[in-house]
Amino acid sequence: MNSKQQKLEAFSRLLDVMDNLREKCPWDMKQTNESLRHLTIEETYELSDAILKNDGTEIKKELGDVLLHLVFYARIGSEKKQFDIADVCNALCDKLIYRHPHIYGNVKADTAEQVKENWEQLKLKEGNKSVLSGVAKGTPSIVKALRMQEKAAQVGFDWPTPAQVWAKVDEELAELKEEFETNPESEKTEKEFGDYLFSLINLARKYNINPDDALEKTNLNFIERFQYIEEKAKVLNKNLIDMTLDEMDAYWNEAKINQLK
């Protein structure tokens, strides 16, 4: 691993490269905060994919892409005389020190949950009007639901036991089934479906499962298994539409067995 000095030199080199590109490259010169925004979101998702695959080489690569964007925004902020990368780093350090009084002050926190509780209380003292205000409006729905539940739990708004959450899941499922049977296309059916999903996310949280990660892993499994069916169809010189459900299901199960090996 690199020494601290080598890390500082590498970061300094990145800043020099960024300055050079911004001053000489037509594409880099053209970029704005707004033009970079959607690219940053894309890079973040690519990092997320690499993390789910537990691919160290890809994680390193995608971290570099995300870091480039952070440095790029700081460079644009410097050009506008709003802030530079030093201001970003110092503001972050100041916030971390303030929100970790159990490390830099006299507050006691022996567990991760206590740290989270202290964190939320400090955010409220900083002027946040709501415990939930730290959840960005543009956050994907599953992640947003999880983060809201976590934040509410940190101030005591939570079911004490998993059994109570299971009961809520059963209650929401019964309500959803009833609505599907009586009026499946109503707005209330959509609402009940949302309530059921929310209760499942809460259940996942109780068992320390990240529901977004869990669903994405299922998505990846589905892709792999379905593409296996497509490959088998090619070998048989068939179109998927011409295969029976039983045939496709048999290959699906084959793919599932292969994944477990």
C-alpha cells in the first residue's frame, strides 16, 4: 500500500491533470455542473454495480471515475469563485469532527446505533427542520423508504421487535389481497401495494438486509438465468416465442443449479 506522502502526491497529480484538461481539452472546457450531473449519476450506478459484484479492480476504476467528477465540480466552483477543493475537504472535516463528539469530544457512544442517534440529534441542532430532511427528494424509492425508516428509528419511532414488523407485513398483504379482489384498478390498490412494499422494506431493515442490494442481486440473477434460456434457444435454433413455458422453466432451473455450483 502507498504511504501517506504517496497518496498526497497522487491527489496533487490528479488536481494538476484536472487543471490541464479544463484549460486545454475542448470537451472538458465545455462542461458545467448541469452537464456533468447525469454523468455523475451514471458513474455512481457503475460503482454500485462493481461493489455488488465484489470486483476490486472494477471498484478501483469506478472510484476513480467518481473522484474525477468530484474534483471537476470543485474546479468549476473555483472558477466561479464559490469554493475550491480545499474548501470542500475542510468543510467535510469540520462536519465529521463536529458529528463525532464521541471521538473528538466528551460524548460517550459505544455502539453504532448510539453514533447514529447522536448524528441525527446534531443535524437537528444544525437547523434541519425534520429528522427526514436529510433524505434527498430524488433518491430512488426503495432507498428513500429505507433511509426514512432508519432516521425515524434513530429517534425511537420503530417497532421494538421483528415479530411486530412481521404482523404489519401480514396485515398489509391481507389489505392488498382484498383490494385486488374487489377493485384491482383503483388508486387504493396502488396505495395498498405501496404500503406492502414499505412494510417489506421495514422487515428487511430489521434483519440488516439492504432491500435495494437484495433486489439488485435478484435482478442480476434474473438476467443471467434468462440469458441462459436465450443461449439454449439459439442452440436449438428456436425463437423464444416458439418455446413452451415448460421448456423455458426447465432451462431456468438448469441455470439456477449452475449458479449454485
